[in-house]
Amino acid sequence: MFQIGPIIIAIIFIIVISGFFYSIFKGIGQWRKNGQSQQLSVTAVVKSKRTDVSGISNANYQEESNFSSSTYTFYYITFEFVSGDCSEFHVSGKEYGLLSENDIGVLSFQGRISKAEGNY
């Protein structure tokens, strides 16, 4: 039993480190792909908006004054192009707040990075 413990811990460590490096390399790959993509500007309509809120809370139930929490909000907007195709982009909170559903304008994007401009 004591001989298997270090092996299991090593396997878990390798899995965690592998996942960490996979995330880093996947992010770098997406960044490179975005940089190499052609920049497009097309007329688009804002079809929908959504948020994804995730958070962490740490409560000490023995002492109610020792409570902390953090939340993170990610903003997404789905645009519909003249061709009828739709694409969802991760946007900043400022861009999310400036756009409303059914707004029409020019969407400029390169890969998965967008910038909405126009008649909003």
C-alpha cells in the first residue's frame, strides 16, 4: 500500500501539469491563428447577448465575519451576417454594454477577435 501511494501522487501530478501545459499551448495556438487570419469587415446584426458568471466563495462557518467571494463575468455576443451565418464572440464588458439586440452595423474581426463599429 505504501509503495503505490507515491506512484499515484506522481501520476496525478503529471496529469495536472500536462493539463496546465495543454491550456497554455492551446491559447498560444489560438493567438497565432487569430494573428494569421484575414481581417474581415461585414454587415452584421446583434442576435443575442449572454453572460457567463463564475465565482469562488470561501466561508468559515465558525466565524461569520470571515467570508470572501470573487466572481468573474465573461461576455458573449452572437452576430448574424447577411449570409445568414451566425458567430459568437467573446467581448469586453464595455462592448457588451454598448450593444443591444437587433443593432445593425459593421463587424470587423480577425479570427476569433472582434470589434463592432457602426450605427449603434
